[in-house]
Amino acid sequence: MSEVVTDNCFDLIIIGGGLAGASLACALKDVRLDTALKIAVIEAHQLNTDSQPSYDDRTVALSYGSRCIFDSMGLWSSLAPVAEAIDSIHISDRGHFGVTRLSKEQEGVEALGYVLENRSIGQQLYVAMNEKRSEAENHVQKDNLVSTISLFCPAELKSLKQDEEQVSIEILIDGEPTSLTGKLLVAADGNNSQVLQLLNIGSSKKSYDQVALITNVTPGKKHNNVAYERFTDTGPLAFLPMTKNRCSVVWTLSPEQAEYLYALGEADFLQQLQQRFGYRLGQFKKVGARHIYPLFLQSASQMVHGRVAVIGNAAHSVHPVAGQGFNLALRDIALLSELIVETRRTSDDIGQQAMLQHYASLRQQDIKNVYRFTDTLVKTFSNAITPLAHMRSLSLFMVDVLPGIKHQLATQSMGLNGRLTRLNRGLRL
């Protein structure tokens, strides 16, 4: 627990201390308010260990817009040393001529995005949540109070009730029940959300009948900060630049193909991967641990329910083809934290229905756009029909030579289209 709790009444209760939940807590942590926010973060797994699913060996392709959000939160300076920039993106269709290239120079940005390991992001968020302000900082801010974060971890959510005034939950800590109340509860507990189950919030789920085989490789040539998205007849194959001249590999396959490749020895696996990707990065030298994850499109039927708001994978899970998952969650967080702060500056009740309905309404279009974008890519580029393959090649060629369409694709990839929040625009809350 990061703060000594004198009572169990909070303004905000966040269920889930993974990347999404911790990011929301950090977004609100240093906001200056006349009346400070009391935040509780409930996490089922021990944080900063391999048991926390958000802190595993996977990587995140952080869009430029998401970097702006972290920068506005005051966290980018600690994340930058463990991030590798994506200077350009090379999109191709295996066995066909069409290619699209996006570059930071064309878009006038420092980088199109960044690649970070989940573990590195999680560690920095954990440090930030537990960071105490110095006496000097507290003295300077004496006329403005900042949020306090109480971390309950590991703790199991057992029950949830709400009425017109508050949300009440019961959690188990070392088998002992503890009751907490709050004005607003945020579900950030992933695509198997316990909160959604307790509230009987349904979700639509469509399996792609595919899995992602994820690993890291060391190529023979320098990756030169180029990200590759190569569409194959089994699905997309992505190579993302990492620190120490490694590449993060996300290989979309059928479950049977993935199990076969997972069981291969290192040399045989690298040979299969080399055959699929080619020699643009030279001879692959080394491969890291391999993991397999099922791929599906999932959407909660509601993003708000009474005094409960839903963010991140609890609200929406998408195919990793365009690296949009965590970036979509950060845009949830950027908007919700902005609305919470605006509401707090005029009221003690941050769980007001008008604010929550406004959150759900504003997020709707962005989420629909990402669903449509990723789902269309998967359906179009996982089809081996010859006429469609020729159409894909022509489409990639046309995107590459038409600046307006290319800029629109880059803007979508960088998370800079649509309504931008304060954090997205580089402004503090």
C-alpha cells in the first residue's frame, strides 16, 4: 500500500493496476486541486513481478500521440531511455509489388512512434504511483493539493454495489475482507473484467481464429528504426525496432501453425521466420522466448454503468495488426482524467452521470474508427484470393504516391486524428 489509509472512503477507485489502471492513477496524481483526490488502486497480482500480466515480455508500439500523453503526465522523461523510436514504417504484401512507406520527415514529427517493453512501462508507472513529493515541493504547492494514491495489492474484488451517492466494494487482502467506498469506480481489469461480470455488463466477442506468436529477434543488420508490417497469406507479420538492435516480432498465424513453430528449436524457428520475412534485415542471429496469444475483437456493451466507467481492454480489445490496443486505452485515460479534473474543480462528486455519459459519448467515434480500421486490415490482407491480392498491391502503391491519403494513414497510426484531449495536445490537466 503506497499511502497509510486512515479511512476507506475514496473519490476514485480503480480496479486493475496494470498499464491502463496505473496510467490513469498517474495522470491524476500531480494535478493541482483545491480539494485533493483520494485514489485507491486495487490489483489482484503482485505488481512489478512476472505474475502481473501487463508486465510480461510483450512490447507496446506507442504512437506519437500516446508519447504526447505521457509527456503531459510528466512521465516521458523516465520512459524515453527505455524506448526505441520508429522513424519510418514499411508496409508490404508478401509476394506482390505494392509498398507503402511512412516517415517522420514527411509528417514533421520527432518519431512516428516508439517501441517499449510492457515490463519497462509497468516499472516506471509503479515507481510514479509510489513516488512521494519532497517537502520543498509540498511547500511550493501548499495552496493546491495533489492526489494521494493508496495501492491495495494483491487484493481480490469480491462484491460491488452502487447507489445514487457512491460505489461500495468488498475486497479480500490475505483472505481478510475490507470494504471501500468511492464516488467513481473505473474498471481497468482487462478483457476478462471482474467488474463487468459483477455488473452483468455483456460484451460482444469475435474470434479471428488466429493467434499471435510473439518473440524478439536479433537481426544481422541494423534495424535503423524502421518498423515493418508485412502481410502474408497467414496474416500480418510485424517487426518493430527495439533497443540494443533487437526487433519485436508479432506473427499472426493459425493456432496449429503457431503450436508447430512454438515447438521448434531455435535454429529451425529462425529459418522459418527468415523464409517468411526475407533478408531485408540480414540473417537472424538469435531469438528470445516465444509466447502465443489468441486474437479477437471484443467490445463491452456499455462504457458506463451508474457510477462505473470502463477503460482499456475491459472496454475494447482489438487485433494487434496496427498496434492500436494500448494507444486506444491511453486515449480513454486522457479523456476520462480530463473530465474528472474539470468536474472536481466545480464539485466534490466526480461520479456524476452527466460527466460519465459525456465520456462514453466522446469516446464512441474513436473506438468505432479503430475497430473498423483494424478489422478491415485483417479481413483484406489475410485473404489469398488472387484478384484481391492484386487490388491490395494497387492500394498500397496508390497510398504511397498520394500524399493526402498517406498523411491520413499516418495520422491514424500516430493517434492524432479526431478530437484531441489536453494531454494529447501536450497540455497539463
